[in-house]
Amino acid sequence: MIESLYPGAFRATLENGLTVIGEEVPSSLSVSVGVWIRVGSRDDPPDRPGLAHFLEHLLFKGTKRRDATRISEEIDAVGGYINGATGKESTFYYADVPADGLPVAIDVLSDLVQHPAFDPAEVEKERGVILEEIRAHDDDPDQYGYDLFVSNLWKDSHPLSRPVLGTRATIRDVSVEEIAAFHRRYYRPANMVVVGCGALNREGFVELVARHFSAAPAESVSLDRTPPQLNPGRNRHPREIGQVQLYFGLPGSTAGAEDRFPLEIVNTVLGGGMSSRLFRLIREERGLAYAVTSSVVRYSDAGAWIIYAGTAPKNVGTVTDITLTELERLRREGISTEELARAKAKLRGHLVLGLETNAGKASRLGDAAINGREILSPQEIVRRVDGIGQEDIARVLEQFVRPEVINLAAIGPVDAGSQTS
């Protein structure tokens, strides 16, 4: 049975537990289709960080009936594009194709996720590729700095602290057997969502997906996840780079919490753009930084509100003081009626821009479905954002603006005149 979610959008569940979700876009000439799996780097074995990401790479290196070249050739032959990505809580594989390429995309994607070859020679080649990816990542100050910050953000070395890519040591050591076992454990229909958006017919799409996925048995998947706790403290990470990267970590809303909308309003006011308070105070008025941002990172059972600024060592104390003072003022005074209205308008605009493409629509649906969140229409999201009042803002400020539990990290030349306390 196909369930209507809102005009154009639908959902169905196959007998083996696989979820199919999508949106018909009659004006479109293309389709974005993806397969989402409810497993990410937080589910890596404790002694094998990077396993979920390694597996994602290997699925493109060949199946039992296609080698890597044929996978690329078949998608190229219909003028499409294929890729994958691993996150903290999910992994997904997707293809963007013209409408008549949809059967090919489903055929290839279903083959990738269900029938990987795990050829030992390909595993060894890809091991080298990932080691180079880690080296490139470590050479990037922004990416490396963020990983250092996150490594201490959660208490007790929680799995969310791990880098998605893993470490060089674990990537060198992980075996083909371990990778195959990880695939067998998590890549099951009940742990998957297939999503499609664009020039498709809902009945035809569900039938096409069923044709390629129904043979897989119905097997449950157990995820061994425990909610993390924020780790208060101040950490310095000396590194020879040109500026000090400052990260401030506060509690944030979970991915499905109703308070995610008012917190996003507050975040927009504080550091979510060039008209935000911190951008104006730190960059525009004082010239102390080039990049000044804030964002909310959400997971199924936790969230973190993160502020970032990059500045010269001599300015670390000033930037830190400005940020902490503004947080205290935010908690004490809240936001103005004008700031509330501007932030709402910005969020509405971001939603519209994010849904301009089929890939944007598919990503929103797939992410919500794989994490078991309520599927909201764009109109319902706008309605909820428009309904946010000052009482909602006051509630989230009390809940999330908590300087006493802040996690502050300084990464860079922090021993040369920099002060974070």
C-alpha cells in the first residue's frame, strides 16, 4: 500500500521491511534516486573507526556482475552521475539521471548495496586511496581542526567523537572479512530507505524498487547506540598554522525535536550569516576574523550548537570575550522582534532554495526517513517557523545557552600569546 504524505509525496514499505519514499515532480525532466542505510561512523567497532566509510568506497569497486568500470559506464551511458557519502549516523548512495535513466540507476544502486564483490585486489587499492584521503584531510586546517574539536566534544570518547574517515592505523589493519561482516550486519532491507524525486510515477517507482530489492530476506537490525553527553572544558591543540581556530560547543536540539526550529532562529541571529551579531561584532566592527559562523549539528539522540572563528593568536582573548559576552547577552535579553522576523524570512528562503533541485528534495526525505523523523511538507515547515514566538525563543535560550557547560577548543599557534580563559 502506498501512503500519501503530502501532495506529490508518498511512502510505502515492502514485505521485507524496506522503506520506499519519494516525490513526484511533474515539471521535472530528471530523477534523483538514492539508497540510505541506517549506519554511520558512530556504529564502527571501537577498534575499527573508519569501517563504515571504507565500506562505502568499496561498493563502487565492483559487484558480483559489474566491475568498477562497468558501473561508471552504465551511469555515463544515460548521462547521469553517481556517488556516495558516509556520515555519523547514515550512509547513502545516489544517482542523478534523466527520467529515462531511472531503471538503470535503480539497477546499479541496488546491485551496489546488495551484491558487493569485495575483491581482495580492489580492497588493497582502495585502502591506499583512503590513506591518501586521510592525509589530504589532515593537511586541511579547517577539516583537521574541526575533527580535533569534535574529538573532545563528547564525554567518555563517545562514538560521535570519531572521525568518519578513521585513522591511518585502522585503515591499514582492517581486513576484507571484517568489512564483509559489517556489510552483512547492517545492509539489510529493514535498515534501508530508497528515495526518488523528480519525473517519476509513484506506482511505477515502488514497483521498480520492489523488483530489485524484494528478494532480500526480512532481517531485523539492532543498533547499539547510547546518547552522548557534552564534555565541558577548554582544550588547546598546538599546531603550526597561520591562525588560531576557535570552536565553542554548546548543547543543541536533536534532529527530530520540535525545538529545532526556534533554536535555528536563535542560531541565525547569533552567527548564521553576514548580518548576524557575531559576524558584525567580530569581523565588520573590529576586523578580528575573516570567518565567523555558528550552526547546529543534530543527531538522532543529541545535538551541538557550534560557534567558530579563525583569528590571529594575539586576538584570541578578545574574540573569546566577545563571543562569551554575546552569549550572555543573548540569554539575558533574548532577540528583538525585528531579528525574529528577519531570521524567519531567512529560514524560509533557505528552505525554498534547498528544494529547488530533485537532489535537494531527495536528501531531505531520505535523511528524515532513515532516522525515523516525521516527514513534513515544505508548507508545514514554513507554518511552524512562522508560528514561532518570543516565548519559544525564551524557552530554547534557557535550555541551550549554557556557558557553564561550554566546550572551548583553540587549535593553532596557541602557545604564542593566545589566551582562551
